[in-house]
Amino acid sequence: MGIPADDVVLIQQGSGSNDPTVVTVNCPDKFGLGCDLCRIILEFGLNITRADFQTDGKWCYIVFWVVQCSNSLRLDWDSLKDRLLSVSPPCLIPLYYDHKLNGSTAAPSVYLLKFCCVGRKGLLHDITEVLTELEFTIQKLKVMTTPDEKVVDLFFITDGRELLHTKERRDNTCGYLCDVFKEYCISCELQLAGPECENQRTFSSLPLAVAEELFSCELSEKESCTQALRKATPPPKKAIVTVDNLLSPAHTLLQIQCFDQKGLFYDILRTSKDLNIQVAYVRFSSNINGYRNMDLFIRQTDGKKIVDPKLLADFCSRLKEEMLHPLRVIITNRGPDTELLVANPVELCGRGRPRVFYDVTLALKKLGICIFSAEIARHSTHDRQWEVYRFLLDENCDVPFASVQARNQIMGRIRRTLMGW
């Protein structure tokens, strides 16, 4: 029994350009489903302005009100629906399974895109924008600039549509890139990644002092952060989590008030999923003067409310940390060069945060800062794994990187772009 697949995900676009689109998902429940859905919505460049989330452990009903973060990218609503369907458990038991509709968790194949072109300002972001529009996710990359001003880009990508195994999809991708970049394009190749992909999965060897500055962001009673992050942008005024174990006989209630930012609902559900906390009901209200109010009814995976004070304290502490600074941004010296580092937590399943590379390169493009080289790596701390984006900035641009004030302005601009402020 169940409902037809066409009714599992319904998308009702707003009647006006400023009206939100309503996305409704109605399907059997699975642990972490809300996080998986939010991640896909974030991948498509959509911001969740409001949400209602209800589940009884067997069936899930979620309504998202979403708006586009930017109108620069063409949004394929049919593809969004297909992607949301792909992570939703099937409502009917079919005679055969389509892997794109049965919630398959198999890791997608990684492909290597080799793109060689003539360098120019903003080029890396422009390539990233095309890949994002085509629904590719950049898993790893290596960007190098040659002495003769040519750029060699190695993108290790996965396909949200899972069609790169077809020659048509690969040929169309290379053809589209060549058409977009015309005289700047020298060559373009796309093939299944080989052993070199594993070499790109090596962990980042950050100097100890740099790692401490990037990851040591401890919450005090005043919810302050490290000097570098505090200088980069004013910290949010507050993140309050109040626990109520008396209102509901079956659930623990968390009442949350925090500063609004892009990906907030995803960060909360990701944290709950990683800590094995089931979210049974959420009321995610509209933005009021820059703040969000949320009610979360949660329970343990055994279906019981959370009464362990230490477990509650750890969960609330992690939520505050994710709400105040889910991404870390610093600028440091790497020998004679200037290096920008951006880090975000990785989900326990191994997936990094969507669109970080897109947003950082967009901010640098708007600042007129050229990128000499770039790479994505992983870094482990005592309690989690991080995705680290490393950019060597071109010293030939007009921005005085040696100035503390200029560095703070750059970090502030990048953080505002990442947070949607």
C-alpha cells in the first residue's frame, strides 16, 4: 500500500517572483531523511525560509518553503523533484527496483574532468558555475597555473543525475564547456577516474599553528569565538537552546533561537543525524528581524525521550557551535604566499557541505582576487572530520594581502557569502 510516486514529492512554484516555492514530501520515514532532503535543496541553490516536519517513525510529512539564493543559475525543477525522490523511501513495493527511486545509498562513481584553458580573472568560479548548473558535485580538485598563464584544472566530480556513464552525457558536458569558454578553452576531457582519484583523497597536512587557529573555536558562556573569526565578521548575537522534558511524555522539546543564515535547517538536521538523534517534529518559523525560532521534538533511536543530562548538554553544545560558526575562514601565510583556508564539518556518511567552493570562488571573483592554485582535502580533529578548501591567492592583484584590515575584509566578505548575509 502507499501513494503513487508522482505524489511523493510535489512542487508548487510561487505565483510571483518574490513568492516562495512550496516543496512537499510525503513518504515512508527513514532515519536522517530530513537531512538528506535539506542537503539536496541546498545543492540546488535554494534557501529554506520556513518548514514543517512531522514523522511518527513510520511515515514522514515535510513541507519546505524555499527561495532561490541567486537568479544567476537556471534551476531545473523537474530534476530537483527527481533528486528528492531518489532519497525518499518507496511508497509502493514494485516488481523491480529503479536505483534512482529506491533510496539507494551506493556511492556514485567519480569522474575526472581535465580542463585546460587560458587564465583570466574569475575563471575558476565561472567553471564551477557551469558544473553546478549541470548538477555536478566537485568532490576533489587540483588547480594549477603554469608560468605561461595557462590553467590546468583537475575536477573529480560526481553526477547528481547519475548519467556520466553514458557517452552522450560526457560529450554534451565537454561540448558545453567548450561553447561557454570559447577562445579560452584549450582542451577538455572527461573520463572515469582511476587510481589518481585515491591520491586526491589524502588528508591535508596543515601546520599545527594553522590547524589550531582554524579549528579551535570554543564556545564560552558568552558564545565567543577565536580572535581570527571574531575579526573576520561580527559574531552572531546569540544562539539559545532551551530544553523542556515535561511538555511531552514521549519527546524532548528543544526551543531554539538563533541568527538566521543559509543552510541553517540543514546544519541542525545534520547534527541530529550524526549524533543519532531522531527528529519527530519541527516547526521552523519565518525570519523575524534576522532571527529564527524553532521547536524541535526529539528522541533517541530507541524511541525514548532524552533524559541523560550529559547527552543533552553535548547535543545542545554541538547545536550552538553549528549555529554560530558552521564554517571556518582564515587567511594565513604559506611560505612567501598568501593562503585562504575555508573548512566545514563532514557528515558521518562522508559528504561535505554543498556549494562551499561555489560561494568562495564567487566572493573572490567579486573582490577581484585571482586564484593561483586551489585544492580540496580532508582534515581530522579529535571528534570529527573536516573538508578543507585551500586557495593560494595571486599576489599580482590590487588587494594588499599584507594588510590586516584587508585580510579581515576579505574574510568577512567570504563569510557573508557563505552564510547568505
